[in-house]
Amino acid sequence: MILFVQGTIPRATSVWDFAGAIIASFGGACVILLALSSWLGKVWASRILEGDRARYAEELENLRQQGSEKLAGLTAELDKFKQTELRIHSDKLIIYRVAIDIVVNIILALAKHESGRLTKEEGSAALEQSSEDDFSCTGISVCSRRNRSWTRKTL
């Protein structure tokens, strides 16, 4: 509230000057306050951003490491599976070759017998050779029939 001295009338320009000074001082203070709050907001935002970046970088590195470990484990498991399957396939091929050799010998013996060129000694030898279950292969398992019972034998 403006106090007036008796007998003086305030001039309009002085009132407006006074009002302008008050508004200017509030406005200046607002500008200064706005600038300081903007600066402080930028500082806080940069600190929060750096903290988030560090946290996310660490999280990303952990995920990369876990992914690499899983990949290494799966690769080792796949290699084991591959080696096992290759070994099984190789064993089957060896068994098939042995079986084919036996069948070929039997067919040759039967063909000789049919043509009458098979002697008694050759027939006995062919029979013994086809009935024996001791193959000369090593490192494979073969199921053989001996005395009407199946036995597993590692060669």
C-alpha cells in the first residue's frame, strides 16, 4: 500500500514507474530462477543418464557373456552328438560289410554246391566259417546267435 502525504498527489508516471520496477524485479528474478532451474535440471539429467548408461552397459555385458557361455555349451553338446552319430554310422557300415562278406561266402558255397564243384572238405569249411561268430573286426559290438540264445559280444 502506498502512503500519500497530505497535499501531494502522486503522479501517474511515478506510479507506473514504481509498478514497472516491481514487475521488472519479479520478472528478472523469474528469469534468473528459470535459468538456474534449467541448468540444475540439465546437471541432474546428465547424472541420471550416465548412471543409466553404466547400468545398461554392465547388463549388456552380462547378457553377452551368458550368451557366449550358452553358445559354447551348445557347440560342445552338438560336437559330442555329431561324434556319437558318426561313430554309430561307422559301426553300422563295418557290421554291414562283415554281414555282406558272410552272405557272399554262403552264396558262393551254395553256387558251388549246386554246380557240383563243392567237395566235402570245402563244404565243411564253408559251414564252419558261416556259423562261427568270432569276426575279426575290433572295436564294435555284434549280437550273435550261439546255441539258440542271443549274446552280445564286443569285438
